[in-house]
Amino acid sequence: MSGLSVIFAPLVPMAVLLALAGLAAVVLALSVWRGQRGWPLRALAALALLGAMAQPALQREETEALSDIVLLLDDRTASQSLSDRGTQSDAAIKGLEAQLARLPNVEFRKITVPDGAENAGTEIGAALSGALAAEPRARVAGVLVVSDGQAHDAGLMPDLPAPLQLLLTGRAQDWDRRLLIQTAPAFGIIGEETAIRLRVEDMGAVPATLGTTAQISIAIDGGEPSSYDVRVGQDLELPLTLSHGGQNVVQFALAPVEGELTTRNNEAVVQINGVRDRLRVLLVSGEPHAGERTWRNLLKSDAAVDLVHFTILRPPEKQDGTPVSELSLIAFPTQELFIEKIDEFDLLIFDRYGARGILPAAYFANIRAYIERGGAVLISAGPEFATVESLYQTALEEIMPARPTGRVLSQGFLPRPTALGLRHPVTAGLEGAPPPAGQDAPEGASHWGRWLRQIELTNPTGEVVMEGAEGNPLLVLSRAGEGRVALLASDQAWLWDRGFEGGGPQLELLRRIAHWAMKEPELEEEALYAAVEPGSLTLTLTRRTMAETAAPLTITGPEGQRWEVPLAEDAPGRFTARWSAPSAGLYRFADADLERVVALGPAAPREFENTIASAEPLSAAIAASNGGVTRLEDGVPQIRFVREGRASAGRGWIGLTRRGAEATVDLRVKPLMPAWAWLVLVGAFVLGAWLIEGRSPRSRA
């Protein structure tokens, strides 16, 4: 196709050209007023001169019509796998491609939309924006979207130059039931009630026979679930009491109902970090000594610790005539502390305490019962532990982790972890630890300072994690019933605090002993942890064990898939592995009796939050582009062209608009006349005017 037009390329600015034209008009008007017979030729000469300065040219343009472009978007996100939506999409894409291929002067671009990164959902807006940026907008004749309509970035939909036709998958009778967690705390106090708000909802064409109740099960840390009947469509507040510190994984699951679209949104997971409100510690010092303040400083340095500290300044056997009313500032409430309120304490510490008759024998029996019920006791033994006043001679004998021989070793010795202690979380990884006896320390390695006194122990029944003088047990840990007992056979830990011979990790060691006794999860000998790398589906699995080897972990996925993951030893007693999950969801890790539940992303991904096919998210973009909605359950519609502004969808058909775009393939420009011809023409007109006016009677006169 060709076209002819006239263009101008003035030699001077247009303002100058207009000024010259005005000046010529004034001169011509003056010629007419004076009656000069040659004024028409003068006008033609002026026009020829102005035309030469304007440089007119003939432009011949050769163009060809461009094809129209149709964007065909195929939604292949997770929600499109529900029911028979995948089959509907396959048939629709195949039929639309065949129709578009038969249309004259039409091209189509197919765009596939996968699942969004990091649970972003269906990103139709981003996909269309990218496709439009790669194509000339003037050629886009329409956008065909095969989807269930659940666009999670509908607010980012671009301004479309042609109709948007949504071909909706799914069926009008689809329905589904889902579980929503409305509010859940990130932290909870151990032993105190916390609340989680949730809701059970039915969506879509719910059958009238379904009923208004649903069965929900609740499990904590993968334990045995408890089931309850709840009302559908009502906000529910569930009271929950955490039983241990650290991460508590609470899993909710709805019983599946026949006919619902999916059960992927029937589960929800809440991870709550259990913390202690206040740690209540009772510290009883048998007599003043140099290390007494070490315990006090350790416990008072933690703002979360409520410390009750009693020191026996004057033993009963000391007789110096002091009146009984002046023996103490306040009465020692032994019955209240050791009988009535003993269960309120998280930890009891006996620091160089001797059984001198201050506490009756029945009190020690109650302390033993407190331990067996789940209490914690730490004994820091001094010389009195090797005498008849030893706590071993009380009712605590049955739960003591070792027996004193009666010998006090008053000599310098270097505390060191045992081979077992290198694996135990209480003593593993302590900075500067010397190697076990019989092994040489690396050259130039720093080590701890010595202690100067130890109580000799024999027949240990617990785990000996540190040894001291002559290879005797120094730190013994054991369990008694539901509780725990730690025995430190020396009162010399304060030497590390004072920096004697370089000191040592006194604060860290005593903190670990106390927290192990109180069953802190990070100090369990047999434990399984899973840490999620931020922004990914990759986990670091850690198995802590006292054994020499660790078996592979068994991982169960949200759909029942199973994997075996081998572990490699990272440190003594610590085995790790790095594993990437195939998709978001709830994963269960197990090794023998240990089990851990971890939620990667939400238990129900964003694609399954709203599973009913609907055009509502894209309704604004459809209306703005004069598009339409067609259900694929009624069949694949026929494609036809409609005029811009007309209805673009009807029963069994959808419309596109012709764009009529063209491209210039050849352009030729030819001057209207050469410069010399303009010069001759101007000269001829001027000469003619001179001859006419020179022969007139007025000019002769």
C-alpha cells in the first residue's frame, strides 16, 4: 500500500517566513492602491520566492499491514490441579490455539503462569505486564486467560489495550471447607493458658445436607491428637496450655468431608515459643564461704529469675550465749518453703549445706518426693558432704547420683570433660576445655585454671560428664522419677570467676547445669531439631545423641511421601544434614522415639486459601477492557472479531478487536522543483511585471 503527500523543509525559521509573507502582502496592497498594472505578477513572484524558501517536496510512503497479536495466558498454578480443572485447561488451550491458527493475519503468544515464589500465589498481573512490555500495544487485539480466576496480584493488572476474556475453569457446583487461623500468639508462658482464635468456613455451592458442625483435631508436637466438634462459620477461641519451653508446634486438622474440593486447606499449624514467666530458685547456703557470692551473682544476673536465698550464718552447735531472739534477722520459714510451697520452685540449690538438724528428716523426704514429681536439685558439695552431716545421709540418699567415700582431696587439679562429657550438651563445646585424661592437648591451646579441693565420689549411678583429681567424678548428672539431680563434687568453681590461673567458663557451666536440671529443651541429651533457612524451603536437621552414631532420619511429607536422610557427624554427639523440601507444607521428622514437626510456609499454601473458581478478583480489569467471562464447563467458545466498543462476549463466543496496525517499508522524498527552476520562475514574474508597467502611459509620463 502506498500514499503520496507534500512536505516542507523551510530554509529559514517559520517565524521569519511568516514575517516575509506579511511584508510581501503589504507591498502588494500598496501596489494595488497605486494602481500598478503588474501587481498580479508581483504577487506570483512573491509566492514563488516564498515557495522556494519553504522547499516543498513530494513524499511517497510504502506501508504494509501488520498482524494482530493475541495473548493466550495458561494458568498452571497449584489450584488448577483441583478436580478436573487441568483437563478443562488442556482442552481449552488446544481449542483456542487451533482457532487462532486459522484466523487470517493473527499471531498469538502463549504465556504459562507457574506457582509464585515463596507462596506468592497466582501472579496473573505480573505475567500480563511482562508480556505486554514485550509486544507493541497497538497490535494487541485481545487477551485470553484460562484460569480459575484466583489472581493474588489483581491490583497489579496493567491497563489493557484490548478486551480481556476470562475462560473460567471449575464448576458452578464446586464447594469446599477450610480452616482459618485468625490470631495466634508467637510466645506463650509455660503452664499458663493462652488463646488461639480460629474459624471453620464453607465456600461455594455447599450441599444442604452437609450440616453446621465440623470435627477438628488438635495435636501438639506431633503427639496424639484430641478431637472436638465445632460450629461452622463462627469464630472459635481455643484455650491452650504449653507444657515445655522452646518451640511448640500446634497442629489443627479438620476431618475430611466427601465431596469437598481439597483437604489441603483443612490443616493449619501454629508455632508458639514456650517461655517461663519467672524462674523461681531457692538457694540454701550451709555456711558463708568464698564461693557463696558466685551463686548469687549467677542467679541475680538473670532478670527472669526470682531468687530466695538463705544463708546459715551460725550453726546450732555453736554456743556463745547469744539470745535465741537475736540469732537471725528473720525467722527461717522452713515449713513454708520445704513443705507447703516447695512445688512453686523450679530449682533448689544446696551450696555446702550440711544436715545439722535445721531441717527435720521429714523435710528431706518431701524434697525427694518433689524431685520425683519433676523438680530439680543442684548440689554443690563442700567438705561437709564427706562427713556424717552429708546430704547423702538423709532421705536424699535414694536419688543421689554418687556416694561420697568420706575422703576430701585437698590438692590442685584440672577439671576436664570425660569422653561422655564431650558429647553431653551440658559440657560439650565449652571454650578452652582440656582433652580427656590420657589425651594430649593441641600445642599452644589455652586451658582452664585449676581447682584446689574435691570430694571423692564412688559408685556413680548417673552420667559422669566431668572428672577431677585422680580421675574421680567431678560432675554427675542423673534422673530420679520425673525430676533431675546434678552433683558437683567441689565448692571451688568460684576460682574460675576470680580468674585463678586464667579462670574458666564458670558462668556458662553453672548456667548449663541449672538449665539442664530444669529440662530446658536445648540441653536435652537426646534431641532432634530442624532450623528453617529464611526465605526458603531448606532445613538444617540436627540430631543430638549420646550414642556414637545416628541412624538416618525418616521424613514424612504433607501428602504422605517418605524420605530417608543420612546424617553426618558435625561435632561429638551432634549429627547434622541439610535437606530441601519439594513444596511448602507440614513435615514430620522421626528417629526412633524422637519426633519433630516443622511447618514450611503455611500448612495450606496460598493457592488453597480460596479454592472456588471465581471471576471476582479480575472483575475490575475485565470491565475496564470491555471483556467478558465464559465458563469452560459450557464448552470452548468460538472466537470472532468485533468492532471496538461493542460487546465482546456472548453465548458460546468471545470477541477480539482488529487493530489495523501498519509498518512503513519504503519512504521516498522528491523536491517539487529544483532551485534553479524556482529562480527562473521568480525572475520571469518580476520581468513580466516590469515590462507591463514600463509600457503603460503613466510610466511614460
